[in-house]
Amino acid sequence: MNSTVAAVSSSGVYSFTKPNRDSVTLLAGLGVEGDIHAGVTVKHRSRVAQDPGQPNLRQVHLIHQELFAELRDVGFDVGPGDLGENVTTGGIDLLSLPVGTLLHLGDEAVVEVTGLRNPCLQIDNFQDGLLKQVVGRADDGSVVRRAGVMGVVRTGGVVRPGDAVKAELPAEPHRPLERV
């Protein structure tokens, strides 16, 4: 199966959802041009409150569109940009990638996967009960996060719907994704 960019989204203000765009420009070391979460240091409000000088490992948020189909099957109406992601992908299992995977988006842009998105209560404000669908527990009691992955921009470039997505795995041993 070919992996592609299904949609791109950005917002210059703090908002839960992000409007879809015809394209976004990724800036090396910063994130999505014009997006509120772009920057060298952390921009998510809760992280800024803890330590505003910590590095921004959440410059780009990616979600697989297959999650939206699963959510529709249990009664939720969620589409690209609704959960605040910048890049919606199709045909790639983002959640199974190891830390350090390089995602080549289109002809130029490269995003290094840093970890899992840690969904917050704002998801339930968007649609009541949605948080339980994107965060759960495995049989062993460990937390399972399904709301996408976060990354940092290693190489900038323009990203558009329809662009190819190619994963370049890091050298072994692979480290599984943890929340960032």
C-alpha cells in the first residue's frame, strides 16, 4: 500500500481543531510555518507552564486517517484537522514506528518522530467520550495512546495532500514510542 499525505492543517492561534490547507510549509528546527506550536522551545500551554525552556519535541503532529474510520464505526464524527494535527496520513502505521524514524513527506520535507501524542481532556470537550476512544489500557494495564505521533522538522519543505510518505527507520535497536 502506498502511504500518502491525506490532509494538512495549521492554525496561528490556540485552538483545538486546525483548518485544512492546500499546503503547509515545514521549517527545519521550528515546525509548521505560521502554526501556533512552531518554535525551538515548547509551545503547548501545559508544557510552557512546567518549563518554557524545554525543547519543542512536538513541532509537528501527525495522525493516521484510519483512526477516523475506526472512530466513525463507534459513532464519532472526526476528520482531518479536528484533533489538532498538522499532517493526516494514510497507509502508514504511525503508532508502530520507533523513536527516530524519519518521515519523508513529499519531495523535500523530513520529520523525525519523537513520540506519541498524549491526548488531553480537550478531546472530550470536542466530542464527549472521545478521549476513551483514543486512550485506553492494554491487557497488562499499560496505557495505549492512539491519537497520533509528534515530531520535529529535520528538513523543511512544502507538504500537500497527495504527497508520498516514506518511513526511514533508525538503526537498531529500535526504541518504542513513548508520550512526549
